[in-house]
Amino acid sequence: MALSNQQVTEIKRARSPLARQLDSGFVWLTGMFAVGVALVLVAIAVRVGWEALPAIQQFGAGFLTSSRWDPVEDIYGALPQIYGTLVSSLIALLIAMPIGIGVAIFLSEDFLPNKIQRPIVFMVELLAAIPSVVYGLWGIFVLIPILRNMGVALNAGLGWIPLFSTRPTGPGMYVAGVILAIMILPIIAAISRDALVAVPPELRQASYGLGATRWETLFKVILPAAFSGIVGGIMLAMGRAMGETMATTMVIGNANKINPSLFDQGSTIASLLANQFAEASGLQISSLMYAAFVLFLITLIVNVLAELVVRRVRMKV
Amino acid sequence: MVRWVAPASLCALTLSLTACGGGQAPSSGPSAATSAPPAAGGAGLAIKGAGATAPYPLYQKWFDEFSKANGVQIGYESVGSGAGVKQFLAETVDFGATDSALKDDERAKFPAKRGKAIQVPTTGLFVVFAYNLDGVDNLKLSRDSFCGIVDGSIKTWNDAKIAKDNAGVNLPADPITWVHRSDGSGTTSIFTKHIEKACPNWKAGSGKSVEWPTGTGAKGNEGVTAQIQQTKGAIGYTEFSYAKENNLKMASLQNKAGEFIAPTPDAAAKALTGVKIPEDFAVSVPDPEAKEAYPIVSLTWLLLYENYPDAAKVDALKNLMKWAMKDGKAVATDLGYIPLPDEVATKVLTAVDGIKAGQ
């Protein structure tokens, strides 16, 4: 039974002027918050860009393709860092994506009684609450000794593959990748699980009703329906991986080089900033700002790409 | 961005402090008992400084003990030499601290109403090669050897250049892992200044951070220390105090005269004795000549203003320096720093007497 237009206006009229003012005040307030956050982002971008200007003028686009970072001669290029940022987050995604989505599926289906499922969900989410410096320390003292032994074996057996071609000495790209994977796992798992749980139960029931098995329902109905949420989670995780600073700095080895071998040391834009910002001056600061700006852009590009992927899949579905 | 990075490094700092605080705690006894009676009117005064990280363990201890004896609060933030100089020039602190003497362009930025910048050394510090190698306790490194390790031309421990000076020692065929600082630091500056002088093939120059031709970078003295402890076959450079505290093995180095010198505060002090002191105390001994001197040594400085708005601060700073040059010596030796030779300390106190109240 729908209300007629007249009835609606009568309901509106019945409200006191104070209530209406409160209403519009609330809209304004929340609007200001939203705009404020956007403004902060713009302000940061502008400021970083402004500070980077001397380096941009000096090095131009060559900054992106040069691999020298020499504070003594004041020559800067960030290719190894850009490479390191992308590769370390890619390793992290490759490990964390299947595991995270798997965890999300397991915890969103009714495989387990609620009593057991709840604590597991909670514990996965708790992974996100560990400070990154703790991850870094754990990486140095626990993960590196384990991974190094595995790495030495891989290098001895499969050293002819470029990915394993150097002998691991401890810190390196592979450790950073694994640490980042653990750090972004809860983001992927939690957001994917929310997306899966939010799929309307009618879809599932309809699918069962048409005679689909659980597998078919899961992969042909539930996952596609939750796809945009899952991709959103993955993108958030990728952003986190690319910007992660402390843990990466502690385990990546901080060497200014590009080597296809995962066992070699590398560095990321974030680790470069963390390392050099405190004692930098002059052109070095501008170059660090330039690098930060590049990181900004990479994150933006990744997010735009993600948005495109989501739209495309939605159109197909 | 600045605000964003600072908490991260602070975080690391607090962590390193808690990690290294433990071993230093017991040494408080004797010097606190002998310190000067509380200065009149000093109670409740707060003095703020910022700068170098290398002497931080010493400053922390010094300021703590001085505060207890005199009731003057001295806060020191170890934000790094570069940031320390910046804050000093911006007048946001009462004193700065730096590992590399003020440069001319920095002096030019000094605010005129504060008179002139007074730069005084507080202590000497020295940098060691710390390593992790089973069964090798007294590694000797000739100039050829350590230059080769640092530039990556020597790759394994049983290299002929290293073996030559370590007769009878069973050097393994393991690869050498060179560990250096990844963050900008005064320690790196001291270290690379020596390498630049001692190694003819060194191309990366010297500075707070350089482009390392080889090796793994670790953040902070504590990061390098952890890396060395974790990795068999690793060798890297740290402040003596950190290596000592973490019981790392340290190599004897060949100095300019060709002698192999073990890293001890005594040997390091020899690098500073007899050196001519210029008026701004900017002594630099990148490659000391003395026969018994340990080669990688430097001073670290405090930066003071000539004019302070507050007479109480002037008195407190003068008292602090007097105390540090006398009672503070024991603390410095305890922690592995080099107390200044007496003749230098006297000159420092004369210079500090030049600070005064009034704009």
C-alpha cells in the first residue's frame, strides 16, 4: 500500500523546524567530512608534488628509468625502487590471493559449526592488528632463517632458473614478499568473506533449486556475485603492500639494484623513503619526494585498473 | 609526508632503545655520587636538544645523571645529525648535536641575533668491523682486505688477501656478506671518510649515505648488529659501543703506519692525541698517522648559541659541559666512547664560557 503524494507532504510538515534543521545540519556535517578527507588527499599530493619540483626539473622522466641513487654526487633515479615495489607486492599478491580467498570461502560456507568458525574469523582479522615493526622483527629472527634454508636448497637444485639464480644470504625480495603476503592476508580474507556473506541467499537457493551442486553454486553463482567486493579487497591489499614501510625495510636488504633472482636484495620506494628521509637535504629530499609522488601515481593507476576490471566483469555477468 | 615518516623511525628508535637500554643500566653508580652539588635556581628548568644518533646512548646517560644531580631537565631527541643542525638553525632547540662539523653554508644560515654558532666536541667515537665467523676470533684485516670486502672484489672468506694476514686460522670457503647501513647516518660518514682515504679503488665517495657497490643494507646500528648476528659469514660496520654491547667479534685493522690495531678505546684515543685543534674544533682524522692509532675515529659535536634569552639556561649549559668533561668521562669510557684528551677538554670549556644571556 503506497502513500499518496499528499500524505507524504503531510508527514514532512508534521516535523518540527528544529528537527529539519538538525537534518540538514547533519547532511552538511557529513558532507564536510567527506569533502575534507578528499581535500586532505589533494593537499598531500600537491605538497609532495611541490617539494618534488626541483628533482622533477632536474631529472624529468629519466628519474623513472635511471638506477643510480647516489647522494654523494647528487644523482638520483628510482628504477630499482619502482621495480622492487611492484615485484614485492606482486609476490605478496600471488601468495595471499589464493590463500585469502580460500580462507574467505571456507569461513563463509557452513563447513564449521559457528562456535569454531567465529574464533577463526577473529584470529584471521587479528593478523591485521599486529604492528608492522613486529612483523619486521619476526621476519628477521624467525622467517629469514627458515626461508634462507629453503632458498639455499632451491638455488642448489634449480639455480638455472633466473628466479632462483643467486644464493640467498638472508634478507631479500623473497622475504619481503612473504612478509607482505602475511600482512595483507587478513585484508583479503576479511573483505572477501564479507562480500561472500553479503551475496543474497536467494541466489544460492535458486541455484540449488535448479539442481546445481555446492561446487557449481560456489564457483558459478556466489563467487561471480561477490567478485567486485573481492577485487576491492585485493586492491586495498595491494595498496597496503606497496606502501608498507617498516617491515619491508627490515627484511628486503635495501640494495639499490635490479636482479631477476628473488633471493637477491632489493628495495622499495617506501623503504627508500624510510631509510633516507631523516638525514637527507637539498636535492635528495626533492628526489625522495619525487619517488613518493611516483608511488602515489602507481597506487592510483592500480586502483583505476582495478575499477576497470570490476566494470568489465560486471558487464559480462 | 614528513609527519608520516617520523613516527615510523621513532618507532624503530624506541624499539632499539628498549633493546639496548638493558645492558647500560648498571653503570650509573660512581659518577652520580661524585657529581657537582645542585646549582642554585636550576630546579625546574627544561633544556631541549636534538641531533646525532651515534652518541645518543652516551647523551642519554649523561643528561639523565646530570638531571638527577642538578634538577635541570634535559630532553634530547636523536633525530639524526642533519635534522639536528636544521632544528638548531631554526632555533627550535636549545642545542643541536651533529656528527659532522658545521659547513660554511650552514653557518651562513645561523640567525644573527643569536651571536655566533659555538661548536664544541663532546666525545670521540670509533667505528669497527664486526663479523660473524665460527672459529675465527681475532680476524686481522689489511687495507687490501677490507677495501676488497667493502667494494665487493673479495667474495669468499678464504681469499688469499685475507689468508695472508691470518696465518694458522682456518678460514672457511663461505661467501662474505657485507652489511652496511641503509639509512643516512653519521656512522656511515665516518666510515666512508676513512675508506675513501684508505682504498684507492673506492669510487662511491663519502657521506651520510653512499651508493654501495655491494652488500645488504640494514636500518640503524641495531639493524646492522642483528643482521651480523643472524648471518654466518657476515661482516659490517657499527659504532664500537653497539658491537661491544652485543658481544660481536671485531676485526683488527691495519692503519696508515701498517700496524694491525685491535679496536679498543685506548687505541682509538691515540688517533686524537696530538692532533692540531682549529678554532671551530672541526677536527677530522680520516686516516690517522700515529703508529698505534686505531684508524676509523671521529669526534661528535654539540652546537650552542652564543646568546641565550634565558640566563638560567646559560648557567645550566655551562654546568652541563663542565660536568661532562670531568665526571662524565667515566660514563663515556664505560659505554665505549673516547673521552676527550685533557688539553682539548680545557679548550672546550673556554669556548663554552663564551655563551651568555641576552639577545
